[in-house]
Amino acid sequence: RYLGGTDLELPQTFHNVINGGEHADNGIDIQEFMITPVERTSFRDGFEKITNTYHTLKKVIEKAGYTTGLGDEGGFAPDLKNSEDALQMLHDAIIQAGYTPGKEIAIAFDAAASYFYNHDTKNYDFEGKTYTPDELGAYYIKLLDQFPEIISIEDPYGEDDWDNFAKFTAKYGKRIQIVADDPVCTNPKLITEAIQKGMANSILIKLNQIGTVTETLEAIRLARKNGCTTMMSHRSGETGDTFVADFTVATNAAQLKAGAPARSERVEKYNQLLRIEEKLGSDGTRLAHFPDSVQFD
């Protein structure tokens, strides 16, 4: 209340429900496949939609003959052949849970492209193929055309590949949210440089990455001042501490990713947001929504 004033917002949450990359031992190179409630009447309503979709996804994975072990962030880690299979499973799960893809539940993903960036060739070794930066961008757009419910991509290029990161944002930044994480590391100096270059239209915020609340608040201020959205984030190695939930609401960060609705260290964050909504009740609270500046199908 002290930081957020009277215009507190409950964030739109992004839930990592299929894990790949460094977060899971499978054949998928994209690190996180997330779902987010686009249409909701309350935070509780949105979270209910997410949990319904999550449990339906488990059935979809089992029906396809894969195991449903969990990755680092509570998402499933089936040994799929490629990222398109993961997106198709999410698409099917949303429908089978009774929702409309893109209208009630949307999809986002964190490519974490530094994981498959080849520093020697400056290309990307992705799921058994080698892509030039332009070819990788074309692949992402192919996914967007195939699954128009995708509304956000995090780290589509490697942390050192600033030019191609900015090129992709310049071309597609009005179609989707493009989030910078690895290139900026919640560092105000790097965020300033990234914004000047037009690298992204959204900045990921990790409180314990930069190390102080003061620097984190400055990172958020810089992002907003320059027209970028902010997405607060947990870490892959988490505890049950819920401060990130309080901090997200206090700073009106609008977006939060804290893992799947599974495993106590992830669920505690969402439980805290439910408690905040109950406590504030009708006391001026609002729901954050995906920015109108990003026009998605």
C-alpha cells in the first residue's frame, strides 16, 4: 500500500507449464512454455482457469503416451521431439479445458536463446538444425502464424546478440510482447542501453538478480518511462518466500511469472496474491491487463 498507493493492480500471471531447455531433460530447446489468463473477472477466476488448463494438460500429455514428471518450475517435462509439439499440446489443453485460445487463455514462451546460441558461428543450433538469426526469426513467426494465441516471447535471441534482438523487435514489436531478460539482468545501466537500441518492448525484473530494492525500483522506472511493460519474475531455484508477490502488486508491475500451479515454492506466490485480493476486496483494486499497444490476433 505504501509503494502502490490507491491504484493497486493484481498482475496478469504467466505460468510455465511445459519445461524445456536447461530446465528439463528432454528434446525441447525452448526453455519455458507458459499460459496466461487473458479474460478474467478476478484474480481468483483467472487462476482457476489456469489450474483447470494445467490439469487438463496433464491428461493430454498422458494420452499422447508421455510421462508427466515435473521440471524445475513445476511444469511438465515430456520428452517431446520439438517445440511445435509442446505448443500443440497447450493449444489442445486450452480447448479441452473449455476455453478459447487467445480469448480466455493465451500462450507465451521463453526461448532463452543463449542456451542454443553458437558463439563461434553466430548462428543458433536449435533442435537438431542450425538456423541463421534471420531463419530463427522466420521460425518464430511461423509459430505465431500457426498458434495466434501466442502473445509474448522472452529472449528470442542470445544475450550477446543485441542487433538481431533489436531487429526482431523493430519488425514484430507491435504484434507481440518481446521481453528482454538475459541481455539486461535487471541492471539499470544495461536496461538504459537496451532501450536506446530498441531491443525489446518489455523488461523482465528479477529482484534478487540485481540485489537491492532500490536498484529494482530504478529498473522498473526506466522501463516504464520508455514505454516498456515490466514482468516480475521468480527464479528457477526458488524458496517459499512470497515477497515477490507483494512487490509485484506494490509496484503495479502488471505481469508476474512464478511457475506452474504446482510445487509449494510456486503455489505460495499465487496463494499470497489470492490473499491480497481477499484483503483489499473492493478497496480500489483492479486487474492488470495485457497492454493495448500490442495487437495480437
